[in-house]
Amino acid sequence: MPRRTSVAVSLTDGSLFRNILLFSVPLIFSQLLQVLFNMADVAVVGKFSSATALGSVGSTSTLVTLFTGFLIGLSNGVNVRVAQYLGARQEKSTSICVHNSLLLCTAAGVLIAVLCYFLAHPMLALLRTKDDLMDGAVLYFRIYALGMPALGIFNFGNAVLSASGDTKRPLAYLTAAGVLNVILNLFFVIVCKMAADGVALASVISQYLSAVLILLHLRRLNDCCRLDKKLLRLHPQEALRILSLGVPSGIQSMIFAVANLFIQAGVNSFDSTMVSGNSAAANVDNVIYNVMAAFYTACSSFMGQNWGAGKKDRMMKSYYISLGYSFLIAAGLGAAFWLCGEPFLYLFTNEAPVVAAGMQRLKIMWWSYAISAFMDCTIAACRGIGRSFVPTVIVILGSCVFRVVWVYTIFAQFGTIPSLYLLYAFSWTITAVAEILYFLHCCRRLPVAPDTAPPQPAEK
């Protein structure tokens, strides 16, 4: 019987241009599938249920982004630690890291599920959810929260497999879960006459399917990434290493969501046509950001493994190549959406004034996306070398605090929609410069290889 391992693309040998691209393409499709399936959720409840159900689902989007973003950020810490151990060929440390990561990600998912279930109403009230949407939004969010443990487990497995070079397997599992999600959406909403609760239930079931599939695959491996229930125990030292990378990354994602609430408040100061146009054009953000994110994952994984292997030159080249790919894809997609923006926006509305309002956003955003590559790819590179806290502080100041100040100063002074949208380009530029300076500073002091000493067992 052939030896089953998790490695698909070599991260420490071969052409970086080729391997980073091969590594990233399945991730791109994975990210796009998530965007398309989320759009399908909204389309099904909007087309086959009611406007109230659609509003209920939409009212929870900020909270869903907030908490799922934390779980994804936590998995970034898993990705980096596993990549570093694999690069250093520390099989025992890799195994300890994998089993500790499963415990941490599952515990985080359970904790978030409990928090969201019992605090759903207060949190939605804090966001000023409309009274006629509140009951449906609370029901949807409580059901959706039950899938958080599964989401934590899938992101854990995805992080481990990506760190070892396998990005195709998570794509296959996500595709299976996504197809089931769409089928169940239609079944619960059309056949069972459910509304927001049906869409939420479909999401939960599909999330657990993806979690089970990825756990079964990890159980069947024969390398150091294999899961063994006998090895599931917490090593405090290793757990702290993972959390020191993952928690700041998760908090960073959550803070972005909070900062965007102030931007949304600025948009809401215009008429309903502008608000609807902004919502339609924001779908472009989801597509482009998720495609770019594939190269950020590649950056962290390649840098982590090559630093662990003591290949510092190859590590730095991984950063430059990943940055180049993410910049080019953002520039190309931004231009494409600007040129074909109107047909795309008509997918979400039949009203010409709403499309015109959406084009005002695209007129500024299409060239701004490429700027964000310098910020986000550098943050990913910092995680790859085990630096997560300072980059998070820089993001808080440059892309969060700065945005709030901009809304209450520049936007308050001019009061125009371009003066609001321009804050993205300016905040990304300021943050990118600071992140790059910090990254270069860290690289000058970087040891040849990271500390990959195996965690010491607790004293009895």
C-alpha cells in the first residue's frame, strides 16, 4: 500500500514562481466558492422567501464576519507553526503542534458558539437591527452559531494541509459541502417553507460535513500530520506558541469588521439609492479580497517552511513573489470589474440609479485594491517569521483608528461619497509603509532558523 502523506507541492525546493502559483490556484477556487455559496444563500432566501427573511439574514453579516474572521485568524497561527516545524523536519514537534491545534481551534469554536447563542439578541440590538427583522435575525444567528465548532475544525485542517503543501484536498471538501449547502437551501426554503432558519440550518449541516471530511483525511495520513486520538493532549508551551500567532491575527480580522461599521455609518448618511449601490458594489470586494488571500496564505506557508529549513534567501523570495502575484491579480481584477462593472451590478439590482451609485464606488476602488496587497502580504510575511503582535498594532492604528478619524474629519468636512471611499487607499498606503518598515527591521535581525525545539513535557 503506498504511503499516504499530506504533501502535494514542495515549499522548500523547486521553482518558487511555479510552486507558489500551483499552491495558490486551489486556494483561489476555494475562496471563490465560499463567496459564490454565500451569494447563493442570499439569492435563495431573497428569491424564494421574503424581503423580511432577506433582511434578517443580512442583519447578521457583520457579526458572522466578526467571529468567523477570528477563527480564520487563529488558523493562520496553526499554518505558520506547522510550516516551520515541517521545514525544520521536526516530526515530533509537528505532531504535537497538530494535536494541540485541533484542541485549541475546536475549543475556540465551541466558546464562540456559546457566546453567539446566548448573546445573539443583545449583540444585534447593539447594531440597531430593525424591530421587524430582529426575531428572524436572532433565530438565524443562533442556528448559524451552532456551526462554529465545525468551522474551527475545518480551518484547522485547512491550515495543516496548506502548511504541508496540499491545497487541493480542502478545495474538494469545500466543494462537496458547498454543493450540499445549495441543495439544502433550496429544500428547506422551497419544499419545507422555511425562511432564514432554513438557510442557517443548511449552512450548519454543510459546515459539519466539511469538518468530518477533513478530519477523516487527517486520520488516514501516514506522516507526521496524521491525527491520532491517543495523542490529543494539551502542551501549554506549544499552545502558547500557536496562540501568540493566531490570536493577534484573529483580533486583527475582528477589528477590521468593527472599523468598517464606521464606514457603513458614513454610507448610511446618503439616500437609500446610494446605500443599495454601495451594497451591490461591495460584492466586488469579496471576490477580489478572497482571491488575493490565497497568495497571502502561500506567503506565510512558504516563508514558514523555508525559514524552518534555514533557507533564508528562498524565504525572502517567497515574500516578493507572493506580493507580486497578489498585486497583479488585484490590478487585473480591479480593471476588469471597472470595465464590466455595470453588467456585474445588474446581477444584484434592476434599477439603473442603484447601478450608477455602485459605479461611484468602483470608480475609486478598482485601482485601490492593488495597494492593499502591500499591506496584507507583508502582514502574512510577518506571521511567517513568527511576528504577529506588532503588525496587529500597526493595523489597528493605520487601518482602523485612521479610518475612524477620517470619517469624523475629512468626510465630515467634504460630505461627498468620493471623500469617503478614498479613505481605503490612504489607510492602506499608510499601513503598508509601516508594515514594510517593521518587516525589513525584523528580517535584519532574524536568526537563520526559528526556535523549533520540541515542547518540554510537563513535570509530574
